[in-house]
Amino acid sequence: MGMTKLVIAATAPEMSLLVATLNCRREKPALGNDVYRAPLPHGDVFIVASGPGIANAAAATALGIDRYRIDHVYNVGVCGVYSSDRSLLGGVVVGVNAVFADTGAATDDAFLPLAAMDLPLARLRDGSKVFNIIDLNDDHVPRDVARCNFSTVTVFSGSRHVADSVRRRFKVERGILLCEDMETAAVALVAAKADLPCTVFRGISNLCGERDRSLWKLTEAAEAAQTTLLKFL
């Protein structure tokens, strides 16, 4: 039997290239959001437009997994990067970990993650607890695709000062980029609860904390991420 794959994308520009290239057909909407289906040589792919943010992403992922009997979950879109290196813009990253970066307790001078309160987001089938950090699947992705941790937030970093504060909350292994988005950890959490692999490709559209959108590369980043994902579908 073939594998059934689920792709979650927040907005139309983050999925339009996939829909056009795969010659998708429309399916029954999911919670009012567009759903597309495409037959592949070894199974089907369902592409769901979730809408932006953690709540939308989690709901769309849960509904997609339940409705379509999914074997592998993908998330695709754009992200910011905690860096001052503009050469990264337009490039593609694949996730190693997804982090709920602003879920916890904030004091005047510190951020306490969920583990500090022994407040897990989930208990997985193997008995392990999930706090802020969730493993992502990057198996079979060539090493020339940059690896990153995705820092998933409910509020984007609106200044370099805020970006620096969020960046310092969780350690990142050397050689791994740290990127910011609004959906990855939510998609990954639902996939983990369903015991499914979750792979995330995103294109880097901007430097975190830089709000001048004329400097961003949203279109290039969205297209780059989708082009990369197509190789794995």
C-alpha cells in the first residue's frame, strides 16, 4: 500500500506552488479552510490551508490526521531567522526540533519553560513527556539543506531586542540555525501525539526583529520551501 501524506500550510502563497505543480483537486473543506488532494505514484497527498497561528495549525493537523489516515505529516511555509546575515534570506531550512518558545511563565527577569513547572503538553505512547521541545524528522534530507530549530511563537519579534530575548530562551546546538514562525511546534505536537513523523521545510523570508517588509523575501522564501518539499512527495 502507498503512503498518505498531509501537508499543512498557513496561507495560500505558502501552498499555491504545490497545488499547481501536483495538479490537485479540491476536497471537502476542513473547518472552512481549503483542502486539496493529489495522487502520487506511491500514495496520496492532502494539502490543508490551516490559517496562521498555533491554534489554527493544531486544529487543521488534528482534523487532517483523523480524516485521511495519514502516514507522514509535513509543514511548509516561511520563517524568520535569528541572525544578521542577509545571505540566508531566500534559503531553505529543514527542522530538527520545534520549540514552543513563549509557552511557560515569564517573570521580570527570566522565562520559565514548562519543564520547570512539570507541566507537560502531552504524554506520548512511549511514556515520555513533551514540554516545550518536540523532535522533528529530517531523515533522508540531504545535508546540504540547512538544519534549524523552529522557535514557534504567538507574537512575532517586533524588534532586535525582543528577538534577542526570545533567542536566548532555549539552547541551540552549534551549526544549527534558529528560526521563528507561528505554526511548526503546533503541527509537530499533534503529529507526535498521533505517533507520526513530522518534517518541516521553510524558506527564510526575513531577519527576526526587522520590521521593514521591503527588505523581506516572502515570495522567494515560500517558493523555495515548496520546491524543496516537492522533491520529497
